[in-house]
Amino acid sequence: MGLSKIKSQTLFLDTAPLIYFIEGSTAYQPNLKKFFTAFDKGDFFILTSTLTILEVLVQPLKLNRQDLVDKYRQILSPASGIEIIDMTSAIAYRAAELRAKYGLKTPDSIQVGTALEYGANYFLTNDIRLKTVKEIKTITPQEL
């Protein structure tokens, strides 16, 4: 697909690609580095949800890895430019519709529901099962 397709668009960042970027998954690192470099230059907008914060912090907290906790807090801070969306009743209704229509798991339906409610054009995830959702274009780190 390439990064040029998402220029000036809004992209929802799911949990897994963020973990791969911060924790250094070698298979996806080159594409994710290019992605975040393009974001830093202002090529597109990123939003994610407070659920992402919960999901990325569990393992580092279990392992007492304050260095990773700090990295996640930094990248998910207001200064980073990534917009963090709190769950609302509108998102909950949208998530319920997605669960009913596609059989998504609750966290996935919340993430996709948030993306849709806030007008994201793309949904970046490593979960190819989410490509069944027709309301948004789902892309993976390999496709960047």
C-alpha cells in the first residue's frame, strides 16, 4: 500500500503495532520506523483509544519494566501529537453493533468503534481478522 496513500488522512493505531515499534519487533521495525518518521513530519494524523494505554502497559508492569512504561507514557502523551480518545456511550453503541455484525472480541470492537466514531480513514493493526470489517480500511505493518 505504501505511506503515500495515507498522506493527510487520519489513521487509528491499534495496540500491536505500537508494541512492535516500542519493543522492537524486528520483522516490522523498518516499516514502523518509516511510519512514525512520516507522522513526526506531519504527513498524517494518528488517533488511538485509552484501551491502547491499558493494553500496552500490562506486560511492562508485570515485568517491572519501568523503562518501557516510560516509553509508552511518552509516546502516548499529549506532546507526541497522537490523539487519545476516551470511551463514550457512542463508541460503546458502535462497538456493540460491530460485535453483533462481525463477531469481534470486545477490545477489538471498542478499538474499531472508536476509529469509526472519530472518522479515521485507516485502521493499523496486525490482526488480519479485522479486515472483515467493511466500514474502514484495515492495514497491517507489512502493508506500510
